[in-house]
Amino acid sequence: MEILLSRLPARLWRGFVDLVTPSLCLSCSAPVGEPASLCVTCWGKLKPIEEPVCDALGTPFAYDQGEGALSAAALADPPPWDRSRAAVLFEDEAAKLVHALKYRDRPEAGLLMARMMARAGRRLMAQADLIVPVPLHRYRLWKRRFNQSALLAQRVSQLSGTPWRHDVLVRARATRAQVGLDEAARRKNVRNAFAVCADRLASVAGKSVVLVDDVRTTGATAEACAVALRKAGARQVNLLTFALVQLPSKPHI
Ligand SMILES: [Zn+2]
């Protein structure tokens, strides 16, 4: 029987597997037609970020201000990266997907998230030489078993054809988890926490690098990573995340 099954053509085999294990919505576990997808109801709850957006912060604009336009927030406090895009706003449904990837051992959520990221970040990917994930602390990597940002970077690489490397950025020192810290504390917590691995300087110098993470909250972690990539001589650093947390905008006096 085993020999017989192993000789089945791959397509037939996949059909057989689909029959015995129907695909389930990544969010609510209702049966769905395609693997790594959402049911119509859950899909409708996602809040995709569509162009036009601020070129530096990826935040939505109410109307088109032309290619490369920057928001008041980006002009007042320019981020250390050049451009950024996020696929969706971080709300309930996006949080469930992030959670499914991070903790519920449904790595196929990464495929859907990466498809949305590749679409949202198509302008960044068009110029990119290298994709680099935000690294995870070794202890957390062991606890969680894998780095969700690395998985997203790998998937975006497969979809876009741009190479990725997981070993470019390293944690130069241990940091505490960012959850529960305010913006200033987050910045302090991760300042100088990242560096480009000495063996990888050549793969970064003069290159256009896309930094990948699952969620951007204050951006403190991404900022620290972008600074490290710049120090290593990257020509351009762009940030691509799955979700963007929209914080209340700071008053600019
Ligand atoms: Zn659903």
C-alpha cells in the first residue's frame, strides 16, 4: 500500500490529502476551498491598506498626493528607513492571522500574509537586492520554535524572486520584550540592539535592502534594524510589514 501511494502522481496525492484534511479558514476554522486562505466573512473583516500612502510611513492618505509624497508625521520625524509599506491595518482579524502564525502553529498563515505583503510592497520589491528579516532573540526563538519574520521574508522572497538572508542582522545584546512598553521605552530598549554580522557586510554594502517584520507598532525595533543596516553601508533601506498599528498621531507644535 505504501509503495502504491508513493507512486501516485503529486497532483493526485495532493487531491487525496485535501479530501481527507479539508482546508480550514486561518481565522475561524470554517471549511474553505483553498489552503492558506480565509473564509469570505473573515476576509471581509481585514482592513487592507491601499495606495495612496505616505511613502516613508506607509500610512494611508485620504487622497492621492503624487508619487513619493510624505505625510506631516514623516516630515516632522523622518524614520531611518527610506520607504515603507504594510499590507493591512492591525485590527482584530489581522491580529488573529499574526497569532495563527506566531503561536498556533499554522505556518501556512505566512503564505497568505506574504502574498498580501508582496502585493503591498511591489514598488519596494522592484528596487530590492536583498530581503532581511528582523531577528528574534535566541531564547524567544527556542520558545516559539521559529522566527515568524524569517518565515515571512522567505515567502516574500519566493514570491518576488529577490534573495533573502536570515543571518544578516544579529542581536548585539539581549533586550526585553517590547509588549507593555511605551514608545520612548521601546526605543531605549532596542537602541544599538542590532548589528550586521561582520561576515555579511559585503552582502549589504551599496545594496537596496528590504527589512521584513510581521507587525509595526511604534517602529522602534525596525528603526534600530534600519540604523544597523545603514551603518553597514546599505544604499537604501525599505520596510515591509504585514500589519501596521495606527497610533494616535503626535501633536506637532
Ligand atoms: Zn473565517
